[in-house]
Amino acid sequence: MRRSRKSSIAFGKSTTPCAPTSASIRKLRPHKESPRQYPSRRLPIEYPGHFLVEKVTTGGTFRLQHKLLYIANSLVDQHIGLEETDDGVWSIYFNTVLLATLDERDYIIRC
């Protein structure tokens, strides 16, 4: 009995040839090692002395005055800098990039 294409796909059998392996690709396009030296660790980010520096937790949060605030999962284990720009208004920086502002009256982070 002859199987149709649909039944072979349903059983996990493909009718197309296998994809090339990484070993066969390396033979076709060999890569050289870079002569550049890379540091084993990145240098820590330094903020000006008047900044409040907080570390972002594994949940993407940080604390400001006993409040737990969510900033971003992409900043986990990074340090952010908070600069008070007005009475109760904070600017949140990652390195030199202004991420958002925070108002202590409502504790809402605004982009």
C-alpha cells in the first residue's frame, strides 16, 4: 500500500532532504579566530556621585524608598542610576541612556 505525502508528515517523516549540519557548513565556510583581545568581564557602569544606584533583581524590579518597582527583565543583574530632577521626580538611567521618569506621588514609571 502506498502512503500519501500527508500521512508521512503526520508520522514525522519528511519527504525533503535533511538540513546541512554545522560541520558541513564549517567545511564550506571556514571561520578564523578573531585576533582581537576581549576582556573576560565588562567594566562596571559608573554613575555620577549624586545618582542613587540600584541593582535590578532577577524579576526585573528595583527598590525605591521601600517600594518594589518593575523596570524590565532585560536589565536583570544590571545597575541603574536614579537622578532626582525635581521634588519627588526621578529620572532612571542605564549608563547614559534615559529610560524613564518616576514620580513618587503615584510610583508610576513613565517612558
